[in-house]
Amino acid sequence: MLAIAAGLTMFLGGIASPATAQSSDVEMNRIWACSVPSGKTYVKRDWVLNQCNPTGYAFLYLVENPRDGLWACTIPSGWTYSEMIAENRVCNPFGYQTSYRLRRW
């Protein structure tokens, strides 16, 4: 079990930085990551212990490719939104934050 946890930590750390994202990462969708790569958005954010920060708490993002109709926490470049709602503990693990229904410009 410890090996699985270590592997997950290494996996999350491996995609954490947009600067280090490989071309194969562009096709990944709906994965938990320590940061949001350029051109992507996230649909949920959690506050977790010892995953993205080995000595404490940090945010963990459920990253997705933007697409029409997706409810997202951020609006990536080249996108806009048609609706917005305030959701509790989705984009902000501590309370309410706005989610946006994405649509292409």
C-alpha cells in the first residue's frame, strides 16, 4: 500500500508544473494534479495533506480539457461562459465559489 501511495505522489508531482508537461500530457483528461497546466481547467479542488506538499496541506485539482457545456472553476484562454453558479465546496473546499459553464468563443 505504501508503494501505491508513493507512486501516486510521484505521478501527481510529475504533472504538477505546466512548464514540465510533456506533449503526451495534452491528451490527458480528468486527472488529479497539483497544478493546472496551461490550456486546461479544473472542475473540483480539494485541500489535501502530504500529496502536493510533502510536509503539509496543499490544493489538489481535478483537471479536465475544456469543452462546450463543461462546468468549470476557471475560464481558460479562448473560452467564455454562458452561465455561472455559486457552488459549495466544489471549486473552493472551504465554502462557496463560482463555477462557469464553458463555451468556445
